[in-house]
Amino acid sequence: MFGSEIAGQVAWLLPASVILLVAGLWFTRRAGRTDLVRAGLVVWGLWLVVTAATFSFMAGIFHPYYTVVLAPAIGALVGIGAWVLWQRRESYAAAIVLASTVSLTTAFTFFLLERTPDYLPWLKWVVAVLGFSSALMLVGVRHLPRTVALTVAGTALVAALAAPAAYALTTATTAHTGSIPSAGPASGGGPGGGMPGGVRGPGGLTRGTTGGLLDGSTSTGTITAMLQKDADSYTWAAAAIGSNVASGYQLASQEPVMAIGGFNGSDPSPTLAQFKQYVANGEIHYFIASGGGMGGGGMSPGGGTSNQITSWVESTFTAKTVDGVTVYDLSGGVK
């Protein structure tokens, strides 16, 4: 969870959530069995521990964006735990835990921002000044006037959230392509990779891409208009191998495009016999071949059943090229 690939995605408040979980459980240890605050800590704590442990020890395919499922637990535990301690700030123990949590979060944030030194280089110093100064004052928060205490708490909150908020804004304002998005600056494995979206000429997008296992397809005006024409007469305006290949055409045309074989085209659905029946029933207008478009990135999707369907279409129907993409018109049924 703290490695270079994962930490910037989700770990900013992970240490704080663990500390506040333990502290919250301790300070509510005498609460009744049905106490909602303690129950919330238990539920979100189990979510955090089980999920983080699963991610830490899992093997095989793992993408950084999977860690988004930790966000609800981290947010809930930080919120609940901080509230529990703030309500008990007259206790030196609670005040010290609050101050320690802010100090640790500040130091950890500084460490993570050091991994991307070219990204807002001033931010880590702002976080350090605000975080450590507010942590120092939190130790004696019981002696501060209410207005000053609230200002200190707000300053600590800004210090804790400044860096993840900056990462979130950078991600939201950056165009993404491909199927493996990530948060933050590009130098830190940041937002969205993917191949360029087609080839542009003087009149706009002139060549599409069929995408692949890791990249979505890109339609052109001509292809989109072709899919939309008489689309109401078909169950699917087109079919393509894998969901990434189908995605760009469906989004552009706003018409259903069958993703043969599921995400990467390897699932045996539909079968060749089922696909033939769909075509015989006149339910699919076009078949868009994978990997034939200029500029299509990523690995080609597919599997045994998908390959059978592709081979059958290629041997049964006539191919035509539309803006660099190979398309088969299935509307005539089996010839």
C-alpha cells in the first residue's frame, strides 16, 4: 500500500485512518453494544483491514485503480475517529493522539510529494508549515479559546487534505484514455495513459482506431453516422471483440454495440452458434474487426470463441475499410 505505484493513489490518509480507528475504539470502549459510533468504527475498520490485506498479499493481475474501494473506509474512519477525539479534546490523551495523527500525516504527505518533485514543488512546504504548526497547537487545544481552537482544527484539516485534493483536481482536469486510469501527475504514474485518439486531418478526425485489450476505440464522424443509420432496425448497431473495442463506437453513436467475449474477448459468450443465429435473425448490423485500425494501441483482445466468430465473419462476409477501420456489413444475413 505504500509502494511507489500505489501510495499516491490511496495512501495519503491511510496511516491516519488506522490510528484513528484504534483510538476511536479505545475511547468508545465503554459504549453499549448498539452504539452507532462504535459500530461504525467496527464496520469501516473491518472493511479497511480486510481490503488492504487482500491488496497487499494478492498475486496476479493488479491495477492501482483497484484501491479506490479503500476510499470509503479511509474517509469514514478519519471522519469518525477525528470527531470522537475532538469531542474529548479536554483530555490530554485525546489531544496528543490528535496532534500525533496530524504530525504523522504531514510527514507522510511530505514524503509522498517528494516522489514527484516536479509536481507543485511548493505544496509540500505549505503542508509542512500548516501541518506541524497546527499539530503543535493541538497538544494544548484545551487551553485555547473556542474560535482559535476551531481555526487550528481547520488548518490541520487543510494540511491533511491539500495534497490528495491537488491530485484529485489534476486527475479531473486531465483528459484520459485507455482502461487503466490513475490519479495525480503523469510523472507518478499519473492520469490515464492510452494511445492518441485517432488521426486528425484538416477536417477533424479522419481515421479511427479499433482499440485493444487496454485501449478504447475511437470512432470518426463517418463511422458514427454509419452505425446510427437504421439503428432502430437492429438490436445491436454493431458487434466487436471485447468491451474496449466496442466502447468507443457505442459512446460515439449512442447505439448498442455488442462486446463479444466480455472485457477482453476471452469469455465464450456468445457462442459461434448463437452469433450466427443473431445474424440470421437480422439483429446485428455491422461487425467491426479488431486491430485493423491505424493507430490502434494495446494488445488485441480475443479468445477461442471470439476467434471462431471473427474467422466465420471474415470467410462469410465482404470486408470494407471505413476511415482505416475494417467493417463487415452483416445486414444481408448469411450468404
